[in-house]
Amino acid sequence: MSQALVTAFSHVRSVIGIVFVIPYTVFCSCFAIFSGALGLHNRATDLIRVWSIAILGVFGIKVDIRGEENLPAEGGGIVVFNHQSLLDIPVLVSSTGKRIRFGAKIELFKIPVFGAAMRAVGTLPIARENRAGVMRIYKEAEARFKENFIFVLAPEGTRQKQPVIGRFKKGPFLFATSGGVPIIPVVIKGANAVLPKQSLGVNLGRLSRTIYIEYLPPVDAKSFASQKIDELVETVRSAMVAKYAALPSDP
């Protein structure tokens, strides 16, 4: 197939895919709300995983998952990831299990149906401009570590416009030290090429692309006192920057 045909096909697929994703997301959100209301939170989480895999498949996106053995088999933890695309969440969900819960900016909870679905699956509402409020949410969530939950948070706070790892905020790391749980860094590479920030075109110009995701060895946050939080942040960020450079690219 010529590149011109591939490009034309990818643009049509992107439009059709977006049209499909909207009602599909509403359907899955309603089911998640219903499951959550019945206390079937794991069923709701299962559905979100199916939702993620379907979305990636519609747009011709493959995921190369590495380092899964670094996720703890039991016990709580915090996964921190570099954030460059809206597709980071489906990529993460498709690579993990029922114990994963996300943090998301509080503005998303105002979206009808979708916001209620996020609450149903235990997503933490993060008000980025209210540090005291964020830390209160984290403190309330610490009890869930005893249920073996792993929270997934973006320490950059927002998506990066360029394929680089930005500066980290301290909140997720204070959450880990306070809760006495490990931090599991995870690096995602290639999502920005599929769906950059401020773009609606998904996987344009290609039949398929591969997004790489690798879980790094856990970092024992308990060994860092609160006054050493900057050292913890730098330890984790340095490891992620090095791994990001080492991962292959699918241009």
C-alpha cells in the first residue's frame, strides 16, 4: 500500500475511531457506575481494561510491555509515570490488573457520566492548584494500601508537549513516604507520537504503531524520611529519564 493510501486510511480511521470511542465510553461508564453501585468494583475495573484494549485496537496501537515482574505481587504501592498523551491511561490500564487505581485532575469528574464512572472505580480526584486538598485526599487513601491497592499518579502533574520527562511535583512521593509503600516507576515511550497533546488526530500516517511501557524496580520510599523527599524525587526521576532514553522508538 502506498504511503498516500496509508495516510488517507489513517485519517479516515481516526475520525471513525473517535466517533466510536464517544458512545463506547458512555456505555462502559454506565456499566461501571452500575457495577460500583452494587459493590462490584473489580468488575468495573475489568470493564475499564476491556475499554482500554478496544480503544488501542481501533487505532492500530500495539503495546510492548516490559518489567511486569517489578509490580509487587501483594501489598500497596504507588506507580509514577511520565505523562505525554491521553493514551497513557489506556496503555497503563491494559498492562495492569484489578488492584490499580488512578489519580485524575478534579475537572474530569465534572464530565457527565464519565466523572461518576471514575468515582465508581475508585479514582482519586486531584485538585492540582490545591496542595492541601491533594494531600488530604492522599492521606484518606492510605487506608486502601491495606487492601493491596496500587495508585497510579503522574508526578509531572500534566501532559508534556514534547517527548521529554518534565519536572516532578512532590505530592506522590510524600504520599508514598507517609503510607510506607514502595514507588514503582514506569516509563511510557511513543504515546506522544500516536496522540500528541492538543491534537485530535490519532495514529495519523501509519497503519500501526508500538507504544513501549516498562516498569522499573521498586524504590523503597520508607528509606527516605520526609526531609529527604527531594532526594527521593531525584532518584526516581533520574531512573526514569535514563530508561526513557534507552527504550526503542517507533517513529
